[in-house]
Amino acid sequence: MDIARLLTFADIEQLNKIASTYECNVNPHSKRDLIQSLLFRIGDPTFPEREWSTISFAERRFLQLLYFDTRRHYSLEDLIGKGRIALRDLDGSPRALVAVSLRKGWLFPGTTARNRYLYHPARDLIARMLHSFLWNGSDQHEMITPNVYRSEESLLEKDLLLFLRSMQESTLPLSAEGAIHRHYQKSILQSMSVTEQLLQSPRFRFGFGSRYHLYPDRFSFIYEYALYKGYIQELAQKEVGLTSDGYTRSLAGEGGEDFELLSFWIRLYRGPIPHLSLILRWIDYASYQRWVPLHQLKKISEDWLDAYYYLSVEGLWEKIIEMLLHLGVIWWGESGEEAVICVSPSGHERITALCGKDSNHTNKN
């Protein structure tokens, strides 16, 4: 609901609490005067930037959790769960975050449904604050047109089929470590639409699938997905080959697995990146139908990334962007010397469908 409508439905006690928070000098007994004063204060073009600069790290995260969950209302239990996520390891109370949100007009108590008291977010007010955060207080986003851009839409599924078809006639031998023998592996990698190099030396590689330590990133994902779908199986005699489902899939054409590929990737990567779904919502919000500098997106995503053993926040961010390009979710471009990205129409459709409702449900305990 928008803030004007929520203020209209609010009782005079809450209106006075919000007016006191924003230091409105107004008649506390007139609901009409309270609403007009609050709309004037909140409607000030400088309000979002000023407000964002004063809120805490936990409040900032709480606002993002509210906005990128597309439900129209929440129970108190929902909000306390979001409060725990927003606080992370910081001192504080989830209930205190809910109380602050009510005082600042980010949340409003609403109706009951099946004996549950529900709360409504002021989505337009929160959106203005997030917009200010994204564009550093500016109302306008400079239009960017890249000199060149790269798209890998449909190529991942195409290369999945290429991998399956490489086993139509015979199985592939595996090494003692469980990897496809390097000769065959090199041939497969070089024949793919997006080529990768063999892993040259042992290094820390874990957290992104059971075969991640054996193959480069993109092919590792293809191999892991094929195992997950039951298209391939590793045999006792150190071979990998097609299952009956895999053979049937290898005979079919492209199309139809884009949603499943992205869904599987989110599940596979959310161990090292627990808030991956919310990061995807941010990327979609910021860069669907417009080109956005990569550094701008990195800034807004850093609230939700933590170093993972051998990988820094920078390394995790690069891995996210690399795989989103491979999955066809984003296009990659260059404007001058600056890297820019844009979410593709199919990427927007998939993110909306897979990450829309309660982006952080996987992180609740």
C-alpha cells in the first residue's frame, strides 16, 4: 500500500508517534492536520537521502528485506524473522526493529486474518529510500548505452546438450580423483559455446557443488546439474555415462530448462551466499531495462555478502556476475572503460518467479 493511504487508515496514536519521530509541529488532536504535515515532510525530495543517512546498518537491511518480499502484509512472526536476519551478528532486538519501523511509518498495523494481526509495509516510501541509496541521492539515473555488449542466453542449455550428446555412443572414463580424463575433458570444453581452460593446479575449491574441485566453474555447474537431473550417472568402473532419461534428453532440442537451471544454481550457491535470492532481486530492481555500472550494483550488494573461507567478498561478487551471464540472466557491456550490465527480459521473468516471495525464506531457522 502507498504511504498516503496507510496514513489515512492509521489511528491518531500512531500518527502522533510518526509525527514526533519526524519532529512535525502540528496539532496532535487533528488527524487531518497530522496526515497533511506528514505527507509534506515525507514528500520532500530530500527526505529519502536524509533519512537513509541516519538509519543503522540493521535498519537498512530490514528495509531491504521488507521491500524485496512481494507479499502485501506480514505477521509479527514474519517481521521478527526478518529482524533476526537484518541484525546478523549485531547486538539488538528484532522486536525493536519492528517498533522503529512503526514509528517511522515504514510499517503500519493492519487487519486481522484468521486470528492473525497483520502489518502492511509503506512500499512507495521504502522504494524512494532504496532508490536514493542506489543512485546516491539523485532522482535521475544517467542513461548509458554500451559500445558493445555480450549475451549468453540459451548457450548454457545448448552446451548441456552438447555434453550429453558426447556420451551417446560411449561412456567417458574417469580418473582416480573422479574427474573426466583430461584428454576428453579438454575436447568437451573446447567444443562448447563458451570455452574454459582445464584446472591446472590443485587449489582450494569447495562450496559450489560436489564436483567443483574437479572442473572449471561453468562446466562444473553443467556437470552438477546433469547429475541432479538424473541425466548422467557415475559408474563403479570409473566411467560416467548417460541414463535413459539423459539419452532421451540428448535427442531433444533446446528450450524449456532456463527456469530449472537458474533455480538449481540458486540452491547450489546459497551455501556460500545465503542471501543470493535477495541480491538477485536487487540486481533485477536496479538493472532491468537499463544499463547500470557494475560498481554501483556491487555497492548495494555488499550488505549481503560475507567472505567465504578462501573467497573474499570481491571473489563472491565476481562469481555471481559470471554465472548470471552464463545463465543468460544478464547482458554484459562496456561503456567507455566502465563495465555495465542489464538484466535480460528472460532473466527478469525468472528472477521474479523464483525470488519474488520472501527472498530469504531459506535462511530462517
